[in-house]
Amino acid sequence: MKYYILFFLSIFTFNFAQELKDAEIELVHIKSKPKIATILKRVNKQLLKKTDTTSFVFDLRQINLKNSDTIINRNEEQIIKITNFNNTFSKKNVIENKDNWFTNFKEIFKAYTSDESPIGWLSGFPIRKNLTTAELDFFIHPNGYEFTREWLDNDELLVTFESKGFYKGNFIVDKNYNLLEMNYETEQPYPFFYTSEESIGKNHKFTSNWIYQREKVAMNFEIVKNKMVLKSLSIEEKLRDFIFKRFDEKGVIFTDVNQFYTNIKLVNKKFSEE
């Protein structure tokens, strides 16, 4: 009887093992997600150390609207050299035109000096702010944001972020934490204040404040020989209640209030022509 039982068990064990062998077993590999602090630290390191320092030619197109009238319409080529994404870059026009776009503003902004003029906030500052990528708010003040992480194909990591009532967006990095793509926008309007360093009597030389009604940015990068190259940058901004005040010893001597809209597009010609 004992031999029959052993024989039966051996047959059962063999059949069970064969069924397991023949069955298609799906293996699920769970990849751990790095901590947000680790991601931000490594992205910041790449933005400072892994930038392609080649001088690239960019197409710059910009439209600004004031009370539904076009006041800036730029379409020119600029040479931009980025040493790193922390306010270290230079740019100049490929063709310098003495009758360039700025001359059209002498009448509109005749009450402003070049340092005071809103033109800087409508043209130069939006580009400078975003090329100083490492200093954007969600990179340097992460405690004010909620983050999520998700692995994509090809070992790319998608990070989304949100600060209620302020910014929301996302960015994608590769396995080496090089930045591939970034998008962000405001959730609701927020105020901005600026004052001159110089003072006249008890007042600053001038003060300016406005409300960012709308801010939407998209950046794309190409990784070339493990270096980050800016492919494109698009910026949309709406400035509401742009208030400028100039002072002398007696107080306010000039006030101007405006609404501004600007749309800027930078495209790296090396990639647009391929």
C-alpha cells in the first residue's frame, strides 16, 4: 500500500511541476522612486554642471499687446550662449539694426528712463527669469509644493508639482537627471513689487507693482553628449494693473497704469532645421 501512495504522489508532483513549467508567469518588476529631495538636488547639479556651452542661433519672436494695440513685434535672430542655467548666459542679435524695435517706444514710454521702462519686464526679464532655471520657485522652495513621481518609458521620470493658488506644472528628467522638458503656469493671479535701489529723500526714486494675471511657460531640451541644450522656450504673460510711480523730494511726480500681454517664442535653429 505504501508503494502505491508514493507512486501516486510522485505522479501528482510531476504533473503539478509540469503545469507550472508550462504556465506563462508574468513577472512584475517594481522600480523604486527616488525621493523628491534627491531628484531636485541632482537636477540642480545638472543645470549647473551639464550645460552645453556652444553658442546657438535662436529665432526670437515676440508680440506684446497694450490695450489691444501691438506695441512690440520682434522677429529676429539672436546668438545665445548658456554657460549654465543659473543666470550665466549671453545673447546678442545676429544682425544689429539701429532702427530696431526699441525705437518705436520712445513716444509711448517717453516719461520713462531706460532703467525704469516696462519694456524690460516685457522682453528681457521673462527670458532671463526662465533661463535662470535653477532658481525657479519650485526648485528652490520645494517645501511649499506637493510633488508626485512617475516612471515613464526609457527610464524617464515625470515629476508633477503644485502649490495651491500659486504654480502648478511638471518636468521630465532622464536617468541621469538631465532636464528634458518643463511646463508650468499660474493657478491664480499674484502680486509683484519692484523698487529702485536709489532713494530721493524718504522715498525710492521709483516704485512699480503689478499683478501676474497669467504666466505660462514651456521649455524643451535636447541631450547631446550628456549635455543639456535648450531647444525651445515659450512664454506667455499677462500683467494687470501695472502701476509705476516716480518720486522727487516732494513726493510722487509721475504715475502710469497699464495692462500688458506678452508672448515670446525662442527656437534653437539647429533643431528646427533638422
